[in-house]
Amino acid sequence: MKIQKSTKRFERWLARHTSLVQSDLRLKHKRMAESPFMFLRATFYRWVQLWPDLCPKLAKAPGVLAVGDLHIENFGTWRDSEGRLIWGVNDFDEAYEMSYTNDLVRLATSAILAADDKRLSIEPKAACDAILKGYCKALKSGGHPFVLGEHNKWLRDIAESELRDPVHFWEKMDALESVTDKVPVSAIEALEHLLPERGLPYKLVRRVAGLGSLGHQRIVAIAEWHGGRIAREAKALVPSSCYWAAAGDGSPEIAYSAIMTRAVRCPDPFVRLRGHWIVRRLSPHNSRIEIESLPAKRDDLKLLESMGWETANIHMGTPNSARKILRDLQRRQSAWLHESAASMRDAIASDWHDWKKMTA
């Protein structure tokens, strides 16, 4: 199936599960044509079509509750219940039970495409080796979250870049357009549930963010509270694209809360699933980290190794997964991750060329 037909069919399915913002969907289509890296980020639905055909043996590896749509820009920071700054996977919109290899290959593919796009300074094989190194070390040790306090100073320096300054953050919030159309009652209830007190006045604005979920409704409530501003976002969620690719196999459900609860993780107490809305606090340090916002002087391989470790943190939420995965990894050739990521990279690049021709 060509990418154009795949996209049309997926978006028809998506529209049956949520009200789409058509202007955001048009923006998504435009951004998909920018580069293969951006295309990858926007098209997990296409990935789950290609993955079992291009990597059939890997797709049958031991299963876990996986992130699904994992890539190098699906990482960010938040404050845990103790107020500590934590770094890790930022969202789980596409969480689904699938082979552990899916997350590793997708993360490695995104790193290779980012290097092609000059976003990372790495060689493909070295990137894959770093991801797998961190992943295996975490599995063998039992893993641990990334607390950016007295430990992981190098990662804290990356997370606290100039673009995440409070002044810059609130300038971006102030530039958002006010909501003029009717907001679903369920979204209002979800937002108000996460505000610090009942009856607090707030302003509703629309936020355009992400790529995979671009087109879903995002409503942000901004309020003044005890001398400063606060923000809460409600984003419409749907079942994972894997249900669409499976053509109705299984009863669709949203696994967002389950994967967060099970993982080796210091959870964000302000992330809640309310019906079909995921609600979270937005702040300078409660957000996704884009590669372009990182400081120029950094160790990309060390960053990828940490991403591999964090991937294992998530996978270890599936009972007895570490033992099964390590046994499976022992049977694989040393270059398996690099070879499979290169294969997926080529397929993504081919789809991107077709998409770019169509939108030119």
C-alpha cells in the first residue's frame, strides 16, 4: 500500500475515535514533507504497517508493553512528587503490547535519520551500539530512573538549556490563540480536575504541538495562582495505531496509564488520564525536549546510551521481561540493531520521497 492511501485510511479511522482539528492536520501533512526524520515522527501508523514485513523475525521477539512511537524527541523532563527534576520518555500515546525490539529499532532509526538531517553528530553503527549498551546495562542492573539532582549533572545541563527558561516558556504560552469554538465538557472537567483549587479563573487557549498527535485537540488552561502563572493541558487520546494496523484485532484500549504505572519510573503526579483526555501540567521543566534546543556542546552517544537505558526502564514494567529479553539478545548477531534500523531507514526515506512528490 502506498503512503498516500495508508494515510487516508488511517485518518478515516482516526476520525471515528476523536474530533480532528483540520488546520492542524494540514500542518502535519506539510511538516511530513520537511525531512525523513520529521516524516518518521509523524507516521507511526505507517511504521506499524512496514515493521512486521521488513523485520519479521524481530517482530516475533519477546513481547512487552512498549512505547511504540519511540524516537529521540520523545524524551523530556518533569517534576516528581518530591519536586525533583526527572528525565525520561515523555509520552505514551501509542503504548501497545509488542516485541521489545520495536522500540529499540525505532529509536535507532530515528537517531540515524537525525544524523542524516544534521541534528546529531554520530555514525549509524555507533549510535546503535550506544542504545543497545544502555539498554542491556539497565536490564542487567534492574534499571533506575534519571533523577537530575546530585547525579546525572551532564543530563541536567542539557535539560536546563536557555530555551527552557521561564521567560521564554511564558512568551510562547502568551502567543497561543484563545479558544473561540465550543470546548468539550469532558475536556473542561479534565482540566479543572488538575487545577490546584476549585473555582480558579482561567483562560483557554489552543496549542499546536508534536507531530504524531498533530490533529488531535489540545486545550490549555492558563491561570494566575499565588503570584505566578500555571498551565494545564488536555490532549485528546485514541487507541494505539497498532489497533488500526491489526484491522480490528482485539478490543481497542488506551494503555497510557498502565505503562506509566508499571515502568521503573519516578512518575509525574500531574499526568492523569481522564476519560479520553490525557491531562498534564505544562511548565518550563514539564515538557518534551527537542534536539534543536539542546546545547551545541554535548555527547550525543552518551545521550543515546541514556535513551537506551530509559527504554529498558519502560520494558521492565512487563513482569519477567528482563530475563527473557537478555536470553533473546544473546542469540542475536552483534549487528542486528544496525542492520534492521538501516532497513527501516531506507523504507521511511522511500515513503518520504513519495509523500514529498505528492505535496510538491
